[in-house]
Amino acid sequence: MSDDYVQTGLRSTLIKNSISYWIGWSMFMIALCASAIGGKAKIFVFIGWGILGLPKIIAALKGGFGAAFSPTFEEVTVERSTGRVVSRGQGAESGTMNMAVYALAGGAMYVLGGVVALFHMAILSVKCLVKGIAIPVIIINIAVFIGAIVAGGITQGILGDKVMAARGIKKTSDYNYLVNGEEDGIILNYYRGYKHGKITLPTEIDGLPVVGIVKTFDERGNPPWGDGRVKRQKRITSVAIPDTVTYIEAFIYGCEDVKQITLPENLKIIGQDAFRESGLTSIIIPEGVTDIGKDAFKNCANLTSITLPKSLKRVGENAFEKCTSLVDVKIASGSSIMYGYYAKAREADSDIHIEAMDKYFQNNKQSVYEDLGSFKDCSKLSAASQQAVKDSGYKGKF
């Protein structure tokens, strides 16, 4: 029995698997990065993954799960003198398996095949390296693995800039921003800076006042945060908002170290997720605010006191849900508030209209208040505050 024949089988197996890997891994990574910024490349993510795992799918159809999970399934040992095949690779299932089982194995390997293929590629490469064969193929495999990731990042950057440009989004060193639909103000779209602690928002950009703040600070999960080249490792502790701002949405989502904030006097709308999961302990909402959107203060576990203005007309679903420390809600006497939900969660970033909040708002029906209650799970709310909220028009649970 000769090792030369075994090595030939090993080399051919590595090469065959490598071809699928080169095509599949490259397509998968580039399409994945492209689709991450809103590109229409998701179908190529699935195609690339299928091509990457194609050798494992074929092995599963030939020999079931055992063959698919065996890196040596395609290796053959041949007797030198006669050319007779004396053994085949391990993993093939019994021939008694029916077509349904083979189909199940093939389908499962479409899902798992990419991971298994990468693992087996590593095993095959090490075996070939030890035997000193197929070295150029191994080098190409390493280059493709790294190169596809780099190419994906480059693609994401290029397409990301194009998508942002198409949406009218521009950049400063610290912010993404765009001109609003009326072309008379700036909307801050994202904080790109690396500074932490106390942050002061700009009052104007490109000669136009900053009127909106949308998806600006997001500190959910673990650091780093942001999308700039230098990401933040530490949290912000306060944000100074200019009085020119009239609209706030997803503003300090998850910013646990922000305990207090002063809202601008011209503020009209507090949109979806504006202060969600933040560290606020109290909030005074200024006169002039008409809307508080969905989940605006949801899960603010440290929030104990809220002051609502008489100008407030609409409060969205779950706006104060699970504010588990909330005790005091001050509402002006005679206030009439509609508690309901917004049929459209948010306006497009590039075209925010204050009057649209009224257009998309719908009153809750009694039957759905239990699930969409604006003050749901505010279990510490005082009896006096509960009564004040009810008197303003609330019919949900606390």
C-alpha cells in the first residue's frame, strides 16, 4: 500500500473543497457587508453560503450526515501493484438510508455546511502541510479568507457612502447630519465622535439651525460605541441641547450615565425610543411638547418623577413602560391626553414633519390597552399620580 496514492486523494479533496471555498466565502463576505448597510445583496449572502458548504451538501446526499461531518470521506487508499481500492474515507452511512433522510441531511448541511466546510478546510490544510503537498493551494486559501473580509469592508464603506449620499446624509468630524424636508434646518443623525463625558450639541451646521436629533447616541451593549474611526470606550454623562431643536428621537438610548437633562424650550415632539433605557432620574417636559412617542422612556429604571405639560396631546404605546421606580407624575389640571399608538413608528430621517405625528396617531381600543398601556408595569406609581393620569384620559393598567 503506498502513501503516494493517499496523498493524491488528499490533494484532490483539498483542491475540490478549495474551489467552492474561494467562490462561496468571497461572495458571502462581500454580500454580507453590502447588505449590512441596506444594500439589496441578501440573496447573494444565501447563495454564497450555499456554495461555501456545497462539498458538504454533496457529501450528505451521497452518504448522509456521517459523510458530511467526516473530513476524510473523499479520501481513497489504493493498492500500488493492482490499482485496487482497498479503503474509502470514513463517514458514509449504511445504504439502507431512504431518500427522505438523504434530503434532510442535504438541507441541514445547507445551514451548517459553511461552518463544517471551513473547519474541514483547516484540517485538510494542516494534513497537506505536514505531508508537504498542495502548499500553493493552502497559501491561496489563507489569502482568500483574509482578502474576502477586507474586500467586504471596502465594499461596505463604498456602498455606505453612496447610500448616505443618496439620502442626503453628510458628515462632520463628530456627526452625520442631513437637511430636513423643509430645507430650513439640520437633523443630527448620528454621533461619530470619540469624546465622552459632557457633550454639547452644535446650534447650527452649514448656516442652518439644528432642529432635529435622530438616533444620535446609542450605548446599548458593551463598548466601543459609534461608527467613527476612533470609537468611544466610555459613556457620555450629559448632553446640552440647543433651544433650536424641536424634535428628538432615539436620542440617548441606553445611556445609563445620563442622570439629568434639560429639554429645549422649543421642543415639540419626543419621538420613539428618545430616552429609552437611559439613567434619567427625573424629567420636566416643557410646555409646547405635543407628542411623546412609542417607548420614549421605556425601561428607565431610575426615573422617579415626570412633569407633563398642558400642551401634551398624544402619548404613544409603552411610552413609560417598566419605569419601575416611577412614583410621581405631575399633570396640569384639566389636561386632556390621548393615549394610543402611532400607526407609523417614525418619519423618514430625511423628511421629518411635526404635523405627521397627528396624522399617524390612533386611539387605542379598550381591548388592547392591557398590552399597549403607556404606563404599564409602573408598579410604584403613587395613588395620587395614578388618579391624575387617569383623569387625563388614560385607561390602561399600571
